[in-house]
Amino acid sequence: MTVALMWEARAVPGRGAELLDWAREQRLSPEPLRRETFSAPQDRVLVVTWWDAPYAAELPELPEPEGELGMRAVHRWRFESVGVETPGAEVG
């Protein structure tokens, strides 16, 4: 089973690049199958990690940003994969 963990934080205005660098420096042990990092307006950073694990498994997650870097508490979500679709492939 594949589980995706999403971590989303918003930096203090003007510190989005610093938050992005901080998130990229965070290491998880063990390492996920895949990790992808995104940025968005309003100094937001999103990190999605994919794991081969049961939905309720204890998995390492990114912490809250250090010090005064974060504007608010981190938002976290957990999702279970229900399939992968390939563009142009027949579904079903």
C-alpha cells in the first residue's frame, strides 16, 4: 500500500525562500520512496512524501519550522493511494 504524507507551512512574509531552504535540508530516517517539494504564493511550502506502508503506520514527518520562521502551525494530511492513472491510458 502507498501512503502519501503532506506537510504544508507558511513562512513569515518575505521569508518563503528561507522556509523552502529549511524544508529541503530536513532529512527523514528512513527515507521515503519519493519526496517532492513545492512552493506557492504567500510564502507557502508543501512537501509530499510517499511511503510503502499501511495507512496507520508510524512514519517520520517533517517538524515545525524553527524559531520565528513559520507564520502559523504546520498543516499535515495523510492519504492512501487508490490507484495511479497514466494520461492516455484506458481506465477501468
